[in-house]
Amino acid sequence: MRTTSLLVDDDILIDAGTGVGDLPLQRLASIDHVFITHAHLDHIACLPLMVDSVGDMRSGPITMHATRETLEIIRRHIFNWHIWPDFSQIPTPQAPFLRFATIEVGQAVAIGEREITPLPALHTVPAVGYHLHNRTSGASLAFSGDTTVCDPLWEAVNTIDDLRYLIIEAAFADSERELALLSKHLCPSLLHSELAKLRSRPEVLVTHAKPSQIAQITEEIAAAGSAHQPRMLTPGAILQF
């Protein structure tokens, strides 16, 4: 029942939804980088609180990575001194708790042996997914973030030769297909159509289901009989690649 947050090793977050609240303070303090898919509250809710909670426990700032459009939204509406302090300026502009880094679709960010590349996505606000590549193991994970039907996403994902996992959303049951389309999300029937564009055979994990519809969405995904055999991603699941 938590909102989107994926922990990569001990030091990187992909999104900062309420799932971050499952981590104890010392683990939060170890996170150096947060990659945001888009600015909706269910993907950023814990970021302001996390920065405030661990800033004075760290020797350097947390780096928030996002597209220029998403950074602008978050800075204007969250870290604006009205909703929350601007932690890119405090305790001092020279030694802040938070720094912002701009990313672009298709351009990888290297952190140690890991590369994180923004993927195209189509949502109601500017959004991306992410391709995570482990240079040591030679394996990858792709995460759609929030998206609807998006051919550029599949064009990018189909170039990943070592794809082991695909995490993709299905927010609504098929009974709310029109709402899914209006809000630029997926439902099981749309998910099935999108997966038909996937040429490789990674393990497919489904996330972002509305809590009241999880059972129905799970049943509809299984009934679709997709060759990719998607299953729901459970909270706390550990994926190794």
C-alpha cells in the first residue's frame, strides 16, 4: 500500500514515495542520489522529509536527479519556503543538504559501476522511466515509471540486450480503462497491448495498482495470458542483477 520508491543497493533511490518510510534513519542517511521520474506527490512525498531528517547526519548533499521540467516543478512548488524550506540553500548555499542535477532522456548517469539512463514515458506531467545497468554483472533493469501507451519507451527498451527485469505500471482495472487513458496510465488490457511490443523476455513485474483494485488488476493480468507472464511486484521485493 506504499507509493513508488525503489532502493538501488544502499545509496540510490528511484523515486521517493511513501515506501521510503520503511527504511530506518541510518539507511536513509546512506542515500546519496535520488532519481525522480516525475513530480506527482506519490513519487516525491518522502523526499522533503528525508532531506530534513538526515541532512545533518551526512558529510555532503543528497543529489536529486530529474529532467529540467520536473526540477522546475519541484523547486517551484515544494522547496519554495512556503511548502518546505529550500534545502539547496541551507544550512548554507556553499554546503547545502540538497543539490539538483539535470538529466536528459537517453543520456546515462554513471555512479560507480552502475549506469542510470532516463527512458521516454508519456504521462500527464513531464515524466521519464529509467534503465539501470550494472557494468560488473552485465545485466539491466528497466522501470517505466508512470506512463500510458508510449512507442518511444519500447523503442528504447528493445535496444537493451541484457534486460533481466522490467517493472511497469498498471494503475487501474479494465473497468476503468477510459480513466486510465484520461490520466495517462495503463490497465491490464493496455498493458497486454504494450507488452506485445517488447521483443526480449525479461521477468515482468507490475506496480502502481490502486490499493482498492489490486485483486481485480492481478486477476485481469493473469487472465490476459500474456507470453511475458507478468506478475505483481510486492513491497520489499529484492531483485538481483
